[in-house]
Amino acid sequence: MTDSQRILLAHGGGGQLSRELIDREIVSRFGAGPLKGLPDGATVPVEGDQVVFTTDSFVVQPIEFPGGNIGDLAVHGTVNDLAVCGAKPRWLSLALILEEGVELNLLRRVLDSVKAAADDSGVVVATGDTKVVARGQCDAMFINTAGIGDPLPGFELSPANLKDGDHVLVSGSIADHGFAVLASRENIHIQNGPQSDSAPVHRLVQAAAEHAAEVRFMRDPTRGGLASVLNEMVEGAEVGIQILEADIPVSPGAHAVSELLGLDPLHVASEGRMLLVCSAEAAPAILEAWQAMPEGNSAKDIGTVTTEAGRVVLETLMGGHRLVDVPRGELLPRIC
């Protein structure tokens, strides 16, 4: 049996192979319903009303990393998927898969982080499950979370809404989470190295809600990073995006690891940042509101929607231009 007939680690990396697997094997079977368009969460009717529903699984290695652990990461990941769908997060489920032999003190630290993150995000852990598997059948601990939120009024979000001249905003420095996990895993010690950006973005969404009618699209750039999100937005569309390298915020720690390993920050995951596309008229007000908040104080306007159909173009520091691609395989495994 060839590799083309097997699941590879790269299929989970958020790049081209991930998209091919999802399109061919999942969307082909289930994509006619709420899954159509692959939103971070589905808006579904409940007794004449609507809720937003999402789920996610977390297998990050190492379980603890600079700036967080698998517990707060699981809460933030699910809260953020709801938030960027234009919802107020309300309830979470928490399912644990524990390996025989895992230290109770580690589990306690993770659960304490879950509680702190849930309290900060204003969500209730309403249900859950726990399974223990034999040694070697799990890598210490995996977590699955599902979330339910209430739709905020006014948001009509879709890449199809993008218009020439719209602005692209990012809420803070990119790639900190992926580089923090990678540096911890590989024992890369850099003074003032990257700290995970794992954090909730729901308050940023609520700050933009006043301009909901002018917001075209929101997403958190997790697996595959900013490059994957931008390319997904314009795939098959009549518009493109141009971003300015000089305006993309990258922390010194993330920049140091990027230079050391030769990895493009555009391809590396964030877990506490969001990307928002809005009209040119609304962009200054949303950016000002974000920059007044702790979680958005390094927010930047990084580019615009263009008429170059389906193309994401980066204007470099030297004034040149290059296409922003999507990596085909796995750059950083196990970052969420």
C-alpha cells in the first residue's frame, strides 16, 4: 500500500494535504449541511432560535509549554472558534483521554488551567467524559472540547463578502504559539524566547460588533498560520489579498526562532490571535478599539483586498512582491 493510500502525519498540519483530505473524504460526505464552507463553527436552528456549535481536539506535545498548557489551550481554541463565527461563547464540554501512569500533579495543573481559562472566557464547563487507556496507547493526555454560543446580531460572515479595497486586520503578533511549542519540544533555549499567545479573542469580537455590518470575515489563524487562512479566503474567488511585510507584527522571540530554523512566521500557528476583514471605513475604528485592549494592543492593519483573483501577495521589506503559498505537508506537528 502506497503513502497515497494512508493517512500521513502531514494530513493534520493545516496545509494543502489537510485541505485535500477534508474536501475528498469529509466534505464529500457531509458538506451539504451546516458544514458547507467549513466554518469554525456551525450555526444551527434550535426550537426557532439559533446557536453556534463547534468541537475540537487537542494533542499538543509537550503538554506544558511557555505561556500555557493543553488545558487552557483547549478552552481558548474552542472559545475562539465560536467567537470568530460571530458568537458569544456560553458552554463547553470537556472530554479527557488519560494514559495510565500520568502524574496526578500534571492533571491537576491542567484542570486548574481549564478552570482559569473558562472563568476568564465567561464560559461554563457543562458536561464531559474521562477515559483511561493503557500505557503506550496515548501520549499522556488528549482533550476534546465542544462549545455552544449565542450568535451576536449583525454579523454576516463569509469570504464571499470580500470586496476590493477592504482592509485586513490582525489582532496581535503572529506565530508565537507555534514557535513557543516548537522551542520547548526541541529544547531550543533563547533569551526572551517566544511565549505562547494562547488566549481568548471573544472580547475582540465583541469590540468589533458595533461595526458588524461592515465586517466581512473573521478567523483565528491556527494550523497553517496566517498563510493558510488568507489563501482559504480567496481560493476560487474573484478577489485576492495583498499584505505588507513591514506591517505584520512578529515578536522578537518568534523572530529569533524563525531566523534560527528558517521557518516563515506566516506558516506558523497562533492560538490567541484573530484576523478580521472589514470595509475601509470601519477599519480605523475597529483597530483603535482593539489597540485599547490588553489582548489587542499590538493589533495592526496589514493589507487590503485586491482584484488579483485568488492570489495572496506579500510586499516585502525591500519593495518586491512574492506569492504567499500554503505548505503542502507538515511544518510543526502537535502544536494544538
